[in-house]
Amino acid sequence: AQSVTQLDSQVPVFEEAPVELRCNYSSSVSVYLFWYVQYPNQGLQLLLKYLSGSTLVKGINGFEAEFNKSQTSFHLRKPSVHISDTAEYFCAVSKAAGNKLTFGGGTRVLVKP
Amino acid sequence: EAGVAQSPRYKIIEKRQSVAFWCNPISGHATLYWYQQILGQGPKLLIQFQNNGVVDDSQLPKDRFSAERLKGVDSTLKIQPAKLEDSAVYLCASSPPGTAPGELFFGEGSRLTVL
């Protein structure tokens, strides 16, 4: 079975500063990797995904993530955050040959002015 | 296009009472999921439907939870009787045919408080 660990439960950051959210996964088979964002009182929204190919993937709202197979990581980054990026971010994994999505515990990002 | 619709948004009940949540997925989405999100945790899959058949219900507490998807469209998740630990947000999601596993469209959720 696969599992996902998000190493930081909360990340405070000042507006226009960079942010990195860490995600590590474990799986014995090939996986697809995802980052979802949940704004206050809203459902989850897909931010970006890694299925295959280039290990650097770009998503919506200026976010990007890099898949590192040797370190089993999929860290999310944004070079300059906005107040509107305040939200909870979830890393998730599914087997490439399966269809079950497993989420990490989430990282709450609070952007301060 | 209209998103995944869920109701009610909020529900407060006493323990041992019953509750039902409704979900209407995006039109044309064959796969429907129910997730449970306990405060401070990531969502956990309860049940997955493909059209009106169950694909995965391995984490559904079947002694108290039930779900159905009649006619392969709307779905209902029921809890009877509720326990304190069932307090959570219940998220419904759907996905269209041909998408990669994990590409889901979520509703806003139904927040359940059990007192």
C-alpha cells in the first residue's frame, strides 16, 4: 500500500516570499502524484499532477513541483506568494495501475502581509 | 459547467441518530467517490462507484455507513447510528472517463458534527 507524509503541518510565510511544501511518499510500484489545494470553506481543487515525463511540473497560480524518484519526494514550490494563497495544501498519490487516491495530512499555509 | 453539488452543507446531530448526505456529480462523470475528512487530517476514501457499481468500499465502516448510487448519477451516503468520531467533512468527488487516476473534481463538502 502507498502512503504520503507531509512534513510540515503549518507554514507561515510573508507575502511575496517563496514557499516550499514538502511531500514524501512510499510505494512499491509506479505512482502518479498530485497536489490539491483547499481554500477556506471550499472543496479540494487540483493544483498540479505528475503522471510521467518531465520531473518538473507546472500548475495553476504559479505553483510548480518536482518529482524526485530516488528521494521519493514531490515538493511543491512557489517563488512569490500572495495573500490569496492562504489555504491548505494536500499531497496525494495513486498507483499508476490503480485508481485509489491516498492523501497526506495536509500543510496549512498562512500568508502574512 | 456546474460543479459537484452536495447537501446539506452543515448538519448537527446527537450520537446514535442517523444522517444522510446527497451528492450530484458533474454531468457525464462515471466515477463517484465519497471521502471522509476529519479535522486536521487528509481525506480518506470511503467508497468509490463506477456508474452504479461499487469499485472499492474497503474502508467503509459497513456496520454503520451505507452508500448507494441509483441509476449511476446521484449518490447518497448514510450513517446510522452516528458516533462522536464520525464528526468530519464528507466530501463527494467525481471524475470523467479517460482521466488519470487521481484527477478528481470535489464538491464543497458536508460538515457533520455529532454531539
